[in-house]
Amino acid sequence: MSTSDMSAAEGDVNLSAERLAFQQRHLDAQTQQWLDEDERWFLRQSLSTPCLNVATGAEGSHIVDLQGRRILDFHGNSVHQVGYGHPRVVAAIKSQLDTLPFCPRRYTNRSAIDLARRLAELAPGSLEKVLLAPSGSAAIGMALKLARYATGRHKTLSMWDAFHGANLDAVSIGGEALFRRGAGPLLPGTEHVPPPGLAARFFGQDGRAHERLADYIDYILEVQGDVAAVIAEPMRWTTVELPPSGFWPRVRASCDRHGALLIFDEVPSCLGRTGTMFVCEQTDTTPDILVLGKGLGGGIMPMAAIVARADLDVVPEGALGHYTHEKSPVGCAAALATLDVIEDEQLLTTARVLGAHALERLRSMAERYNLISEVRGAGLYLGVEIGRRDELHANARAERLLYRCLEAGLSFKLGGGNVVTLCPPLTISRDELDQALDILEAAMSGL
């Protein structure tokens, strides 16, 4: 399998002729020296070694590289809902550092308690018990363990092509070959089904494919009889795909019928990206366990959490997480400030208003450029599909588009090999948003 094929699902290719040509054109000797040092000292891993460039600054909507170029960051690893270095988040971190920089595990602290209460108040339905973690993958692991304790079962049902983190337990339920291949034995009992975005390929083109996929999930839960949890992204983040409105309620009903929990992984999608605090609010479906992360730390601190039903508090002696930095007072202070910024600056409204504006512009582009096969979006998270997934040259055209945009000062992620994913900070101005869309449109000419 080629490097391009292996990297197509989660991110863009970093070992390609296009990237090498970009670096030769745009990186100076000092930058290349630092990249060589990075490769010298870090273990190699796909999608990050070798790196693209060297960053020296991050502020608002921009990354600044070693050569002083300002790049609009519509990638951000999904951590920058409130932009880079938001003054209120920075101030909260500094204040916490002056009083309680670390909290040993046998103690609690007010910032952690306040954050748990805020998350429980924000979460939909009856989700009100919280555990904090230092990473999204760790939070996924806690959710899986909680499902085992609560149900007495160990099997899971998840989606091919899904990404839930890079730890072995997360890789086991994930569905991307890039992270599973060569890793050896994974968790037992991890069943998989096709993702909603590919339902029509497997279940028919007559408009009922998602119903049949939901029925297939119900069938698996019935014949297995001992599945602990269905775990999924309510919206496939990497390719910006939200299933039709009736899909998740049907899966919810199947879980209830067969005694399985429903876990939603909103590590990248939580906290307003899609115009609601959580994507699941747009699906009329409340999970039993909600997994949060990435932007929870304000684009500065590593923070994640699970929020679960109160009746799942069934592990008095076992340990679900027990992480050294589980109740990090500095991380919690950053998260509390982030939630304050989202509320006080009305960023949910901003996501909806600017997202609608961007979606209108992208649809207009699609009418003028044949290389765009579909435009999708929810709030201020948008996907532009270049060609079709089965088109021979779609990935190559998308990659050329990426490097044209990088040359002009716009960074984004390629998902699924051919989906331009636009994930700006929710604090972005309309002028900056239009500037990014202008760059994208100019780069399309001649592709």
C-alpha cells in the first residue's frame, strides 16, 4: 500500500513529492536545520515525522513560522475554539500557577470541582458525573472501562474509518488501518460496521441506506447479546459527515433494547464548533457517556473528560483513570476560562452566523469549480470534497490544493484523502474568514 493510501483517512500525507517541493520552495536553511534536528531526536511516526515547518508563534487565528510568515490556521488539531493565546485563558493559567500549580491525587481542588459541575450543567440529558483526564485517548479508555464495569460485558461495536485516539485500546475500537496495521493483537471483542458516510456503498442507493445500517447495528447487538457499548463519533470529524436525523435515535433505541451503552466521542467536536455546545444536541440523541477533549484546555493545556449518567457511578473500588494530572488545577482553570469565553463572547451564535456565511460562499464556489463534488458543514466546521472518493486523482488534486493554500497563507487538514476540512477558531473575524475563503478559491484556479 502506498504512503498516500495509508495516510488518507486521518490526515494529509507528509511523505510526498508535493510536500518536498513545497519545502524546497519555501523553507530557508535555518528552518530546514531545525526540521533535521526534530527528525534526529524524535521517534518517527506517520503524519508528523518529518514535520512540515517550524512554528515560533501562535496568536488568535494565526500560526507564525520561523521565517515570520503569518498563516491562518484552519487546522489547529481542533484545539483552538477560542483562538490561540486568548487573554482570559492565559490570565486564568497564570493566576492558578501563582496559587496551586499542582494537586496531588489524594487532594481535590476548587478549580477541578467547579469544572466538573460546569460540564455536568452543560451536558445534555441526565449526564452529570465527571472524570477528567490529560488526553482524549485517555478519556476514551476511561469510557471503555466504565462500560465494562457498568454492564459486566467487554465487547464493543464501532465504525470502520473512525479515529478515537492512538493508544492501543483506542486503536482497537478505531477503524483506520494506519493506526492498527502492525500493532499486533488488539482488544478482543471489538466488532466493527461500515461508517454512516459509506452506508450507501454497502446498503443501497435508494435513500434508505442509513436505515439499513441502523438495522444492521440492531441485528449485531441482538445476535451478539453481550455487547457492552456502541462507540462512535456523532459526526465523522475527519470528513465532516453527520448522518441523517433519524439515524442516531434508532441506534439509541437499539442500545436500550439490547442492554448496551452508547458512547459518543466528541473529543474534537465539542464546545461549539458546530454551532451547539455538543454535536449530539443536533441528533436528538443523548449518549450514556460523552467524551470531551482537545479544545477543553483552551488551546494551551491538555485536558479531556468523560461525562456519564449518574447511575453509572458503579466502581467504588476499581480505577477508571487514576491519572497523575487528572485534576490538574492549571488545566481546569484553563478549561473554566474557555467555557466563560464561549458563553460571554457568544461564540455559539458566531459559529452559526459565520458558518452559514462560509457555507454559502463554498456552495457558490462549487457551482463554478468542477473539482468540488460536495460541500458539507455544521456551524463553523466545513468540508469541501474534492472529486469523489473513488476518483483516481482526487487525492492528488486535493494535495496540490493544500500546498497552493499554504503558499498563500492558509493551513487546513485533508481528511479521507480528498476532503478539505476548514476548522477555524470561533473567535475569527468575518474579514479573516473571507480572506481564507479568497485564498481557497484562488488556489482552485487551474486544478
